[in-house]
Amino acid sequence: MNPLALELNEQISADNPHTFELLSELGKNLFFPKGILTQSAEAKDKAHKFNATIGIATENGGPMYLQCIQDQLQGFDPKDVFPYAPPAGKPELRNLWRDKMLRENPSMQGKSFSNPVVTSALTHGLSIVADLFVDAGDHLIMPDMMWGNYNLTFSTRCGGIIQKHNTFTPEGGYDVVAFKAVLQQTAAEKGKAIVLLNFPNNPSGYTPTTAEGDAIVAAIKDVAETGCNIVVVTDDAYFGLFYEDSMQESLFGKLANIHPRVLAVKLDGATKEEYVWGFRVGFITFAAKSEAVLVALEKKTMGIIRATISNCPHISQTVVIKALQSADFIPQKAEKFEILKERALEVKRVLDQGLYDDHFVYYPFNSGYFMCLKLKTVHAEKLRVHLLDKYGVGTISIGSTDLRVAFSCIAKENIEEMFAIIYQAALDLQ
């Protein structure tokens, strides 16, 4: 094992051996090399005459660039666009995002957590979590209504075993009892668990109520007290899109520092929060009482970034910085939030009339981009294909009974017609 990895492991073990035990074999071996990037950083501070370190071309005291590209980027200083960004992301962006998290998540106040590290959006953050913490055979606990890409990230890549629990109770609330039962079973069998909390949930569009959220946190703490080490990942991809009857913040703040055996990890990003899907700007944040543990986890994260993508795109980070600093940022976000909320409420208005209940009803939803229909009479995939082929309507089938509808991309005035078409298609197949 590299001496730098050993040093980081010793830092973690000295302050919290449970966190060290949570690391995968790869996670234990990760480190940030004192190589070109470190030497270049030192040169940036001290090489006042000539700096012949990092692998970019320079000209006239700045980065070299093609004018035909810079012409498309009027208003941006070339130094904020063309050079490599730091492996952990631009410090200004990391600080701005930390401030934003604290402003929007009151429960994070007074908690000990790292500065967010920039990732290439949420999927990259999930991949980092997998590399740091998941070995073959480790159990990952999540609801049965889950984003399908988790299979590739955690099972196919790392050999993790996904243990599902019922998402909803028969009454329509989040099934915390089922969640805790699966977590207790994993604790008994493995002594280690990775919990993934995705709220607002993809595909259901559900965020737990405050009481349900508190019950989830209490369940995790209870199981940790039995001797189980737990990584709890909050996938907050759709953070902030809370329309009614739900928590209004991430569970990360309530999970942070609750028990020595619980390591909370927050994944979020500008991707969906700021409607910049193609920018691929995300963040990973760790919560730990020990500053030494936070530093070590950040360096291991920088190591896996260095080993895979080197660093995240510079121009995307610069644009997000400018947005966060803009006086128009908050009012413009509020405007878009209201548009999405109106669409969600229109879906409920249409479906609550009961006109389609003989063929489908909807799962609870109160947030995010999506909602799901529970089909009663036809197979989801057959309905999806029929909708596409005959009516030109695109939806996503999940299993045999569930059809996901992204109301985020349907104008309010078209929602009633869309569900009428879905109903007619179900009639066709019956």
C-alpha cells in the first residue's frame, strides 16, 4: 500500500475506527499523489519568474486559446475558462455551495462537515461513493421504487447487493418500518450497511414528511447502536423541489454527527437544482466530527477524481459561480419552482377526479420531476410501447405495473390531454 494511503488510513483510524472499517479495499488504498498537481500548486504560489510545471500552453501571460472559441464566450475571462480547474473544484464555488447548503438546510447549522468537493454531477458522486465504500457482497439498502442506474453503479461495477424494501405503506406513507427491518437484517448479517436515501425520489416523486424523515433518522441511529457501521448517502439530485406535505430540507443535516458508526454523505448539484443538466456540476460532502477524518476523506476523494477524470470542467464551474453571485438567482429559481409546482398540482387535479381509476391510480408524490401510475389492467411495457407507436406519447415503464411520467417536461395546459391519451391507450389494450 502506498505510504500516503497508509497515512490517511492512520488519520481516520485514530479518530474514528468505524469510519475506517466502512472503507472498501479500494477506498483504503486511495490517496492523493504528491506529484505533478501538488508541485504545480506550489509553483503557482512561488514561481514568480518562470513556471514550467502544469501541462497547458500559455501566451501573453495567460492561457493560450483559439479566438474562434473565445468569441463564443464573451464576458468570460480566459483564465476562468481554459485552464484546468483544481481536482477538488474551484475554491470559490465550493465555498459558495457550502453557504447555499447552510442557508437552505437549517439542520446543518452547528454540524461538522467538509467543504463540498466538485464532481461531474450526481452520477459521478455516486460512483465515488461506490469506489470509497462498496466491496463485492456489501449490502445497499434502498426502496423498491429506485433509479435503475443504481444497479450499474453499485452492483455491476462493484459487486454490491441491493436490498430493497417497500417504498410505501398501504395507507400511502413512506414505509419506515420496512426500511428498518431490512437495515436490521443487514446489520445482523454483515455488520456494515450502505443506505441510499433519494428524496425527492426518482421515480415516484415522493419526499417523506418531517415525521417520516425523523423516523428514518431514528431507525438508522437505533441500528448503529447495535454495532452496525453505516454509510448513509443522501442523493439530493432534485433538492428544493418540495411542493406540498413534505420535508423542506435534506436529511443530511439530521444525520450528520448522530453516531460514531454513522457516516453521512451528501450528493447534490447544480444539474437539476439550477436547470443546467449538461453542465455536469455536482458536489460530494462528508459529515464527521473529526477534522482529520474530513481531510482524509477529501484527499481520498481527490485521489479517485485524479485517477478517473483528473478534474471537472472549468467553464461549467465558472458559470455556476456567476449564477450563485447574481441578484437574479433566487427570484428566477422561485419563478421556475412555481411552474413545476403548478404542473404537479395539475396532475393531481386531473387524476383526483377519478375518471381513470378503473385502469390506473397514482402513487403518492409531492416533489421533484416525476410521478408514477400504478396500472391495474395492462402491462406497463406494453402500454409504454402502444403509447409511443399509436399516440406519440413517451413514458417510462418500470416493472410490470408502474409507468413513470415526467410532468417536469409537460406544459400545464397539456397535462389533462396526456392522461386522457394514456387512459385511451389502456382501453385499447384491454
